[in-house]
Amino acid sequence: MTIKLLAIGKTDNKQLQALISDYQKRLSHYIKFEFEIIPDLKKAKNLSEAQQKEKEGHLILAKLNTTDTLILLDENGKQMHSVAFSEYLQKHMNSGMKQLVFVIGGPYGFSEAVYEKAQGKLSLSKMTFSHQMIRLFMVEQIYRAFTILKNEPYHHR
């Protein structure tokens, strides 16, 4: 199985990017992991919130294969602790799926078309974080999940 993280817009902060890259490298020991950036929309300031969500939605959906399982990182998604998340990933791996795709949307969230295509929603917290930080948190949590599954000491129970 491949786990893919899709995100709208590049990470400007070099320190955050370095940390994300570190966890990506660590993850490569456990699973095929891809992190793909969908470029920011051009002239987004001229678009309404709905238009921006719609355009970003088309870009997100274009990156998916028909067999992908799509999970949205959404403030109204299911919250779980790290052990439950590791079990969630294990369940998906056991199902024989080819690719599990987590998506971090743009500043206004997702279009209706993206919500309709999604098989689930996940929330990392009730708090609001920048889209830049969520990338790091998500990659770290995926890494943590694999260390839990392998019973390695990174995660202390």
C-alpha cells in the first residue's frame, strides 16, 4: 500500500520543510509514502470563497486514481488518539487497498465534489492550526503510527 499526503500550496518555512522531509525519510523504512503539493491558485484574490474551493476541488480530484481511498483532514472529522490511528492504518493495509490518500485542503476547506468523493474525514484537533503545521503533524502521526505497529520505542504508552 502507498500512503499519499496531498496539500494545497507550498511550504514557505524552510525549518518546517526540513522537519517534514525528516519524517518522510523515516517513513520510507515502513511504507511507500508520497507527499504531493498542489500549487496555489493563481489570482486567488479575485475568486470568491466558493470559486476557490471549486477550483481547488478539481485539482484535488484530478490527482486521484479510481481505486484510491480518500480521507479529508477536516475540522469536523473523527478524532482519535495515536494508538487508534495506528490501528486505523493497519485496518486499511489489511484491506488490500493500493493507495490511501489524506488531503489537506486550502484555506476555505473542500468543495462539495471532494466531500462526495471522500470515504472519511479525520481531525487532528479541535484547535485550528496553519495548513503548513498540519503537514508536519500529519507526517509525524503517520510515522508514529508505524512505530506503534512495530512496537518501537518512539511512542511511549
